[in-house]
Amino acid sequence: KMAGGRGRRSRKREDIQKAKQRKISRALKLAEINKKAKHQQEEYVRRKQLAERDALRRAQGLEGVSSLHSRTDQDASSSSASEDERQTAYDLLVTSLQSNRDQSSSDELVDSEEEEEYDDYDEQEEEDGNESDENSEDEDSTRVRNGEDVSEEEEKSNPEDQTSEDEEETGREKVPKRQKRKKGDEEQDEVLDNRTMKKKARSKEKVPKRQKRKKGDEEQDEVLDNRTMKKKARSKEQDKREEQEKEGQWSSDEESEGENHEEEKNTAGKDPFWHHLTTELQEDQVEKLVKQSSWESKEAMWKVLGRVVHATCPEITRSSISVNKDSISKMNVRGLLCTNWCEVNADSSEKNTVEGERPVDGEFTARQRELFSLMHAYKDLYYSGRTHENGEELRRLYCLHALNHVLKTRSVVTRHNTKLKLGAEVDPDSDEFQDQGLTRPKVLLVVPFREAALRTVHIITQLMTRPDGKPVEVMNKKRFQEEYSELEHAPPKVPLPEDFEATFAGNIDDHFRIGLSVSRRNVRLYSPFYLSDIIIASPLGLRTVIGAEGEKDRDYDFLSSIEVLILDQADVYLMQNWEHIQHLMQHMHLQPKETHGTDFSRVRMWYLNGWAKYYRQTLIFSSIPSPEINAIFNKHCHNYAGKVQVSNPPTRGTICQVALQLPQVFRRVECSSFTQAADARFNFFTSQILPQYKDGNMQHTLFFIPSYFDFVRMRNYFRQQDINFAQICEYTTQANISRARQYFQRGDRPFLLYTERFHFFRRYRLRGIRSLVFYELPHFPHFYSELCNMLETGGEEGVSDRTCTVLYTKYDAQRLAAVVGASRCGHMITSGKAVHMFVTGEQG
């Protein structure tokens, strides 16, 4: 694809060079024609003067009056005819030259327009790389036709030049005959008078012809003027569009602006969008926002979400949270989105057979209504109840919120642009026209795979359907479908869990980023970041752009004005590289290195003060609660409107899903701080756990290790102690994976080191496991029951030789609660005993 794009760009550049060469050749031909005409005009004047002198000499040599009159009349008529012919040929030559000049100027105009189109194409090709080959063929054929027309007209002008040259040669032959006439001084004046009278008569007869020529020239001038005016109009329109793009708006948004203005004017006091962005914070309030200790938390139980924890700074806001039961049309959502939302959400929800997953009122499901009440109030949200069943339901919801925010932002900027162009007076002390940020992007949507980006863009285009029912125009759609659609791969040989198939469906490439520019008429994909409204990217795609300290090509200015940050499937980032998320959060709302064409007179004051992070709304969706996600939510989310966390402690845990009758021993590792937990766990394992399994009876033992750093540490220790083992991690090749599985299953290698990331991305069913050791509890609690159910059952021995050992610390409370339940977790953390055993598969 990259080679095809470079080939198209090279062909376009060659076409531009050919067009310039044709232009130069036409200019050279025109200069040659002008030179030839000038030479012919000088030759005509010279011959005319020579003819007059010859006539004087002939008149002086005449012998008789009668013979003089008769011969003089004949010579006058012949000479007048030759002069008429020469004059007519010259006029035709001048007309031909004028037509060639007009044609050349028109061709130059066409070429200049074509060059502008090519320049626009090159810019579009560099930005998008998705121009079709059919358009380029049409432009090439147009240029060829224009070149043929020019050459034909230039060839038509050549016969006229040839005719004038022949007539001039005839005039040269007549001059020697006139020199034979005799001199006559008496009749010289009469001959000259007759010639003068005849020339005046002929000039009067030629006036209409010249007027016709002038009319033709005027018509050609009018055509050229019309083309010039159209060219200027297009250039002005292009300049206007570029200015609006820099300011954050497109000209297509001007429709229905009056209606939108009235709607916003009537609801400005109630709209959370207006209230959130126009609230001015004070310095003392900002200082209290930084101190998390000054925040107050309140709990509430909602019908679907369950336990909701609402944290606010009482010095700034004391607003409570509640479910908004109004219709979507009364929630200050843009009318276009209201119309399309009901259809999009209803069509997508028809596939759900669960009662709670279908819209109960034709607009929202019960879960969507409660979540949208929090989103629309511009509060930070951390929802850890995302599953593969309700994932698309949540995706539609945050797409609606993001589009509503973008369209309202654009509407404000467009209205102010119109006022300023009409000459509205700007009060330097007023903040009426302060409606922008330091850069244009307002929404950053982080998703793990290309398939998620594809579904997100599909929902955005559905929500942007035009009022007449026609789909919105999507620019660069073909390229997007090719790069983000599902890749062909062989179906799995064995059935895999449902959550695995839902997570890894479609294109699972995790390195991408794409900008979206949204207007009422079209959605432009692959727009540059600084001309985009929404940015959809993966953590790795953002990390490669942001770069590290010391790199020359790093860029993070586009993160300076993000007002809505959405992290979907945050649990997947734990398995990819969580450092990318931490790196992203550290570069949010930093001071830009360049201005990027920003009009600082229209930048909001809290942007200039460096307080943008206190106005940013962050939405985090995850399938599990995690300390890493909690740290991001607590340390990097400072929204003055408050933040809400949906936290439902597990009651039973995934231990109840273990089907085997298996004794499971949980051993607590004592440590004084979180930083010492890794060393304390490793020392406890090497001194207390590993010696028990070195006995020959404890064969086929699987060591499950969530962290790759702990995996490397244990692998090095096993090699130092000359322990025979096999290893499988996320970086192991397929051949080594197959070899390690065979060694472990046959018993050639008694121990197998196995990482959680490998299990997350592959979900292999391992055979030959008799003993299982969890070096640390997994991030995903259902992995615990999956691995326990992989233990093979013996024959007569039953399960007597099957064991499971788990190591945990008091800092693993969330993971432990997800496995054994919240009540048991509290007892195991605070109990005086360090060993607890559970036996599953028993009755009662």
C-alpha cells in the first residue's frame, strides 16, 4: 500500500512537470509569433515607403498627359489592390495573433488551475494517501485534450502567416514593372490625391470588420474575466475553509446555525456543557483541588450500577448525583444526535436477548441511562463492570457523549466567527469570544485494537446521519476499511472462551492512531492531529508519537487541549504495557512548544492559566478493578465537577467456579510496605515453597507468574540452581512453545514457568498439570478457575496428589477478593493465621 501511494504521488509530480513544460513551450511559440509579426509589420512599412518613392520617380518620367492618366489609373488600381491585399493579410495576422494570445492566456489559466488542483492533491495525498486513480486518469485526459486544442489552433494560424508571405512576394515582383514608367511632374499631385481618396474610402469600408473584431476580442476578454473571477472565488473559498479549519470550524457548519444558536441561547443556563466550561475557578480553589485530602466522598446505591462512590471538593461544588429520567431531547443533546440515537441504539440492541440490555423507553437501557446521567454532568467516571456482553452498549454511549461535546464546541466557534467577520466589536475586558483551546483536538479516545477503532468510527458515522436519512459523507473511507478491517486468519481448532473470542475479534493490531474531523455534512478520516476534533489511538500508537525525553521528533502538543479523555477496555492495557498509559497521562495538558496558528485572544482563560486538567473529563471502562487503574483515577483525574467510581465488591468469587474436588492452600506473605512486597514474595518462595516441590514425587508442577519481571527473576534462579524446567512467556516462539508443552506433558521437564500475559493472548489448554502454584494472584480472576480446572484427575488415586498453592500479601486485597469473595478476603487479610485452605467440589 505504501509503495502504491508513492507510485501515485510520483505519477502526479510527473504530470505536473509535463504541464509546466507545455506551458513553457506555448510561451516560446507565442514569443516567436510576436517576433515574426513585428518583423512583417516593419517589412510592410518599408515596402510601402519604397513604393511611394518609386511612384514619384515614375510620375516624373511620364511623356503624355492622356497616356499618363490611363496608365496611372491602371497602376493605381493594381497598387491599391496589392495594398488592400497586404492590409487584409496583416489584419488577419493581427487577429490570429490576438486569438493565439487569448488561447494561450486561457491555457495558462487552465494550467494554473490544474496546478492548484495538483497541489491540493499532494497535500491531501500526504495527509490521507487515499486519492482514487480514476480522478487522476480524468485529469490526465483533460490535460491531454487541452494540449491538443492548443496545438490545433497554433497550426490553424500558420496558413495565414504563409498566405501573407506569398502576397508580400507578389508585391515584390510588381515593384520593378512600375520603375519603367516615365517622369511627369505635372500629374504627380493628381495621382497622389486620387490614391489618398481611394484609401480613405477603403478605410471607411473596413470599419465594420474591425468593429466585429473588437467585439470578438471583447467576448474573449469577458470569457477570460469570468474564468479569472471563478478562480478568485475558488481561491477565496479555499482560504476561508483553511482559516475555518485552523480556527476549528468548516464552512459546512454554517447551515442551521441560527436554529442552533436559538437552541443554545434558550438552554445555556441548564446545559451542563455551558456550565462546565464557563465556570471560572479561583486560585485558592485550585489549590484545594490538588489536595485530595480535602475531597469528600458519599456512597449511593443505584438500581443497575449498584454501589456508586461520588467524590467532590466541597469548597467548589456540592451538587449531588441522580438519575436523569428526562427524554434525550430534553437533555440538551444536539437535535441531530437525538434523532439518530434512537435508531442506532434500538437497531444494535435488538440482538440482545437479555432484558436489561434492551432500551426500556425506546432511548436508553437502564444501564445506559444511569451512566449517561453521570457522563452528561461532566463528572469523571470509573466503571469496572464492563463485559463482552455490554461492551458495545457502552461504546455507543460514550460515542454519543463525545459527538455531542464536539458539535457544541464547533457551534460556539462558528457563531463567534460569523460575528467577528460582520464587524462585531470586541471588548478587551469581556470573555465573550474566548471559546477555544491551545490546539483543536478536544476528544481523545484510547482503545486497544484496530477492531475497536473500526466499530467506534462506524457508530460515529451512524450517529451523524443527515436529517434527510442519507448517510454522512465519510472521506477516506476506502483506505480506512482496508487498514482496519478484519484480517484473514484460520479459525481455531478447538473452541475458545467467549470472552477471548469477543476481545480478539477482527483486526487485533495494537499500533495505530487516526484523527477525525467532524462537521454536519461529512466526517474526514486521517485528518492531521491539529485539524482534528477526535483522535482515536492505541497506547502504543500514542507512545510512538509522544516519544521519550531527548528525542527530536517527539510531539505532544495535541494533548494540551483535550477536554474529554476516554479509556475503553483499560484492563487490556495491563496485558499490553501499562507504562504507555502512565506516559500518556504525564504528557496531558503540558505547555505546547509551538503556537500551531492559535489566536490567543480567543483562548479560554483557564487554558492560559494552565488549569486545563481541572476541566478535563475522564471516562475509564474496565472489566476488573485494579490498583493500577485506581492510581490513574486518583492521581491524574482532578475534575472540579467531581468524580464517580462504580465499585461493587464481589460476594462469592471465582473460586466457586472450580469444578474439581481440589484442596487450595492460600499462604500470606508478610511485608511492611508495597515496595518490599516483590522481594518478600521471592524470598518466601525460594525458602518455603520451592524446596517442597523439589522432591521427586512433586512432578508436573506449573508455576503461574503474572509479572514478566518476576518471571525473569525466577528463570535466572532456576538456571543458577540447575533445576530442570521449561518456560513459556509472551516472547517465546511458536516452535519453543510446542516443544515446552511436549516436555512438560511427558514429564521430561518437571516444572513449567508460565506467564499471565501469554495465557491472556493465547488461552492454551495445558495438559499434564498435577500441581499448581500461583506465585501471585492473576489480574483476571476467571483465570484462577480456568487453570484449576486444567488439573488432570487421577484414576484410583483420585485427587489425593493434586494440589494448588497461592501466595498473597495484604496489598493484593482486590485480587484476593475477586477470587475468594469480599467477606473471606477481609478475614484472610486481618487474621492471625497465615495459612488458609479451601476445598472445592464438596457438597454443602
